[in-house]
Amino acid sequence: MTRTFIAAAFCAAGLLLAAAPAGAQTPAPITRTVVGKGDVSVPGREAIVARVEIAPGATVARHTHAGDEIGYIAEGEVEMQIDGEAPRLLKAGESFVIPAGVVHGAHNHSATGVKLIGVYVVEKGKPLATPAP
């Protein structure tokens, strides 16, 4: 009985381990978690505050926002690629401002994740980010 139970347990564990990679998902290159939202003094606009995480080695595709983006790098470092500017490396403790509609992307060259706080002052009812060509 004990041997049968142990053999069954090892078989079950082996099946779970073998199946794990098939069901495992690659983390998204970027996640935005909205932590606050509210009206601002400009009619038709709102401020959205988000915790943004960029996965290790990830590239954030070129995109725009329907309003200004103000960001603060809390952890890690990221290469910011803003159209019309030379790429620049931003490190923890640094900030950036991207005007409304300006195409931009980013790349995390490191093996650790990047965490930043993003504040977006955007048009109400529009998507927070829109892919750019």
C-alpha cells in the first residue's frame, strides 16, 4: 500500500512538472495597473495614475497616448525611445515627460524588471494607449 502510494505520488508530480511548461505563459512586456483616476481642471480630460512594470529584456512597442504622460522610474533602468529625440537611458529616481500624441517606446536591456509610476492626463473615453506604426 505504501509503495503504491509513493509511486502514484511520484507519477503525479512528474506529470505536473511535465505539463507546467506547456501551460506556462510568457509575461507581458508591459503591464499597467491603474491605481487612481480623477477629473482635472481641463474640461474633457482626466488624470490616470498607474503602476507600470516592464519585464526583463522586454521591448515596449511604439505607441501614443491621448494626452500627456509624466513618469517616474521607481526601480531599474529603461531605454526610452521618443520620436524626435535621441534614445536615453533612464534610471531609478529619474523622470520623463512625453507630450500628447508623440510616438514612443521603450526597451529594458537588463535581466531585472523596471517599475515606474505613470501619470497620464488624457481625453476621457479614449484608450490609455494606442499602438503606433
